[in-house]
Amino acid sequence: MKSLVLAEKPSVARELARVLGCNNKQKHYIEGPKYVVTWALGHLVELKMPEDYDLQYKTWKMEDLPIIPERMGLKIIKQTTSQFKGIQQLAKRSDLQELIIATDAGREGELVARWILEKIRWNKPVKRLWISSQTDRAIKDGFNQLKPAKQYDSLYQSAVCRAEADWLIGLNVTRALTTKYDDPLSAGRVQTPSLSLILEREKEIQTFIPKEYWTIPAKIGPLTAFWEAPSQKGEKRVFDEAKAVNILDKIKNRQAIVKSIERKEKTETQPLPYDLTELQRDANRRFGFSAKKTSNVLQGLYEQHKLVTYPRTDSRYLTSDMESTMIDRIQALQSAYKEEVQPAVRQKGKVMAKKVFNNDKVTDHHAIIPTDERPILADLSPDERKLYDIIVRRFLALFYPAYRFETIQVGFQVAEEFFAAKESIVIENGFKSVTGKGEDDHQLKQLSNMQIGQSFEIKDVRMDKKMTEPPQRFNEADLLARMEKYGLGTPATRADIIEKLLSSEVIDRQNNRLHPTPKGKQLIELVNDELKSPELTAKWEADLEAIARGKGKSDVFLQNIRKQTKQLVSEIKMSDKTYKAHNITGSKCPECSSLMKEVKGKDGRVLVCSSRECGFRKRKDPKISNRRCPQCRKKMEIHNGKAGTYFQCRRCNLVEKADKQKKAVSKREERQLLKKYSGEEESFGNSLADALKAAMKDKE
């Protein structure tokens, strides 16, 4: 008898099959002596849409809302029907005694598998593979320690509640707003309060009134000190110009006498490893990566290269039993991080930051750390190397001592005024030797030899006029921090929420800052107060987490969501608020004569008919190709002229014919393209040559 193994993606299924000794490749599965490995393509099954319950719902009408099915049904996703049927046929085999769920070890992965099991009506035993890395050792250990699927029933119930809540609220409120105001207006349980946070910051910026202030730096002996308010230690600003002038007059040509010297030794402990949100924030600050890009790059490091542990974690701690695995991870890193691992090697993998081992603070998965797989940095893309590097360095910091430094603050009295100078002296660079950001000794130690009562001549003193500045708009790191604070979404979903806000054109990304659009500003005024409240959504997320832990009741949660849905739709129906589409143009639709709207697509601007029944659309900007300009390396536009198709760089005004011979691809580029496309194949039938052909086509 054999076991049927259900993976979430073909690429994961391939790896599981290889480790489990399955070599017989078929269209929908790979078979071996003990296991038959099959796969989903992400979701194969989804919640039914309104029109699946009644065809009348295909047309969006306010009078049909709210749509609340008595019992939510499931349907097979049309595009992936073939793979679903393949699994369905496998389920009928009499030689398969059990099914092993090997989808991603999290809430969404559980939902993917359980819905498939429900639709194929699986009634044999079910077990769960729960692993935190994709290395061969982790896979083998996981299959030797399979868990009963029943152990994850609460996680599944939480996933169902999340899916149904998003369907009920998101679909009904979106339909209500869209039909009432005749424009695509998307709202949801998490995306709307996230938009609200961005609008609140925008309001702070718009209502901000700048104020003039002055600072008074003075050259005292060998260093620069600043005037400080005697009643507010550390306050260097003077908001009254007359007062600043008076201070300046009082201290000119006077002596500065050392009145106080404060020395404090401080310790900064080693930072904990990353969870997903903290990694997304750090990658955004350091490299300008979007949250979605970080998730995608990280998934490749986990799934394809097997270099990091499970990505979608909300914990920054490790379990105590992992202490014995540290030396293997360190040894794997030795070839790529020869110098950085030396302290850990000398300590034989003994972690100095013992606080990282805390079983109570590990949820479904521990923090993101390197696996015991030896990295070959040449195989990684530049983005993968950047992300892997900060994960490794954050991990290695655990093996270094704390960062220790001393601060010295010297207070000077000049007439009746107080001036202060401050510096830091590094005692032990500790973990900052590997993470960076430590202090440089060469610019320090100017204050360390000063003594109380010493006097110095003031060589130069001036007034610097400045203006208070409004708070900055959020970058993705800031928004992720706010979403985490209010419990909006999960580490696995926050990146998609931000991308949804961008794709629905309620926010725009400019120079790594998130700006609300005119559409977003209007939408937040139309949406119910409750739905845009971060506190309410945070309560829902807390309820979902309680259900996942077996401490909450799913039926009570869904009853409340249904009640909330009715209330939200009712408020929209009765609302007397107005909305005006900001992107209406003067041009008319050639099919129905309605005015056209201008929307921003992935490859340029598009004109779309404002009538939802019509749906006519045409491109406004030329299509962008994958051909790169040989001068500026920007993507070129595709045009059709009398001589045929040609490429043009708008920036350089350089033109190339479409039939011009392509630049030869280097061996290294060829390997990268081949790896990229062969890794993304959703079918096992394609040969390596087909993968390379697809890659080369994209390269054009």
C-alpha cells in the first residue's frame, strides 16, 4: 500500500518526490515504491461566487444586496480543472491507504489542502507534514514525524472563517459602493483600514503649519556645542527670534566653563532574527524592495535554493530544541562567510544571545534563519544575495557579544546660558562587527579628557534659522509597522493588501513613498466608519487567531460577520454622500458614446469606458516591450510604422527595427534564464529545451 502526498506547488512536489525516491513522472503526479506525489497549483478550489448561487447575481444590482448564502459552497477553479481531475482520479485508487497533506505549513496552506479533500470526498486517514525548511534532511525528518491532520482542525476553521469573512464583507461592500457610485470602488476587511492609516497621515501633512525656530551652535575649544533650554534637557530649538538674538548677544566674547560631565555605559543586546514583517521593513529601508518583492525573493530562497527556513512566520524566536542545530548551520555558512562565522566556530555553535530560545513565543513557525544547506552565492540573483545576506548577518549576530559603548555629555555654562556637547565611545563593537552600524573610534574621545572647572574660549557662535517639517508620508516599512501594530492582516497577507491598494488606484507609489490618490481620498469618505477602523479589524484578526489556537468559536465569529455585512450594506444604501470619478476624460467611447476614463496599467495608461456594461478599452500609451535601450537600459516602446514594427526609447529617442539581430546572451545569462523558467514550470511535461526557448523569447 502507498501514501498519496499532496503538495501546494509543482516545484515543491518535485523536491518531495526526489527525496522520497519517486521517479515515475506522469502528467498529474510522480510515483515511487511507497509514495505517490501530486500537487495543487496554489488553490484548485475556491468559494462559489454569487452567480454560482443564482444567475441573476451576474448583473450587479443594489436591490440584490447583501448576498449572504445560507451555507457557503465550494467550486473547482476553471483554469486548473485538469489538475483537480488528476487528483480526483488518484483518490479512487485502491492501493492508496492514506493522504499526507504537504502544502505550506500555515493557515492558507491548510485551506488549500482541506478544500481539495472536501471536493474529492476523501474518506481515508489523513496525516500532516509540518516542516520549517525544504532541505533534504528537514523533509526526511518531517516524513518520519508525521502529525495527525486532526491536530490542525482549528487552523483550518480559522482559515475558513477568514475566507468567508473576506467574501461576505469585501464582496458585498465592493458591490454596494460600485453600484451606488457607478465606479469600481473596492473595499475590504483589511485593505480599507490600511488605506485609512495612509489617509490619516496625509491629513496630518495637509493640516501641518510650519514654524520658524533657531538653533545656536558655538565653537567651544576643539568641539561644537549647542545651546540647550535649562528647563528641557535636550531641547535645542528656540522658537522666539528675539530670545535667540538675546542669547547670542549675551554669550559673545565670553568664556565657556565646564559645569557637568555625565558618563554612562550602555549596552545594546543582540537583535532577534527576522520574522516576515520585520524582514520586509528592513528590505524596504535598505534596498527599496516592496513588501511583495521581498516575499517573492524570500520564497525563492526557501523553496528553490533551500537556504532559509519557512518565510511566512510571525515569530522572531527559536525553540529550545533547535540549539543543537546551530553548529550545522554555522558549518554550512563557513565557505561563504569565512571571517564572520569565526566567533561562532570557536564557540562550537554556542549562542550568546540565549533570549532567542523561547518556546512560548514561537507560534506555528520559528524565526527566519539560514538552513544547514551550503550556500553557493554565485547561483543567487543580486536581489536574492542582498536578502540572504541580511538574514545571515542577523542570525550570526546571535553568536557575538552585546554592543557596549559609553556616552559622555559635557555641560558648559556661558554667562547664564547652558551649552552641551555629547559623544559616544565604543567599548566593544560586539554583534555590530557583523551587522554593521557600529561607531567609528577615530572621530571620538574629544570629551573624555575634560574636567569640571575648565574654561574655553568661544571662537564662533551663530544662529541657524530652520523650519519645523511635517511628518513624511509612509513608505512600505512604515505602513507594515502600523499594520502590525493594529493587527491588520497577517505576515503572509500584508504584502498582497498593499499591492491591492496600488492596483485599485487608491494609493500610488512615488519614490518609495505611498501617496493617496483622489480616488482613495473620496473612497475613504464613502466607506462606513466601522470598516475603516483599524481597531475593529484588529479585533477580527484577534478572533481568527483565537480560533486557530482552539480558543475561539468559528460559528459565533461568522454570525457576527454576517450581521456586520447587513449593517454595512444598509448604511451604504441610505448614505447621501456623493462621488465624482477623478479620471474621466473628454473623449467618448466609440461603442456606447459614454465618456472614457484613464487608468494606469502595468505597461502604460489605458482608456476604459465609464459604462460598466460596455467594457470597451484601448491603450493610450504605446506598449512597453522587454527590449532594453542600449544606451539607458530602460524598456523600449513598441510601435507600428510604414516599414513595420519598431522599438523606440522615449528617453533617448533611439530607434531599432524589430527584425534587428538580438544581442547574444552570455552563458551566465543563459543559465539564469534557464533556471528561472524551468523552476516556474507548472507541468512536468516540458523539456529543458522548451524552458530555455520560453526564457529566450522573454529576453527579446
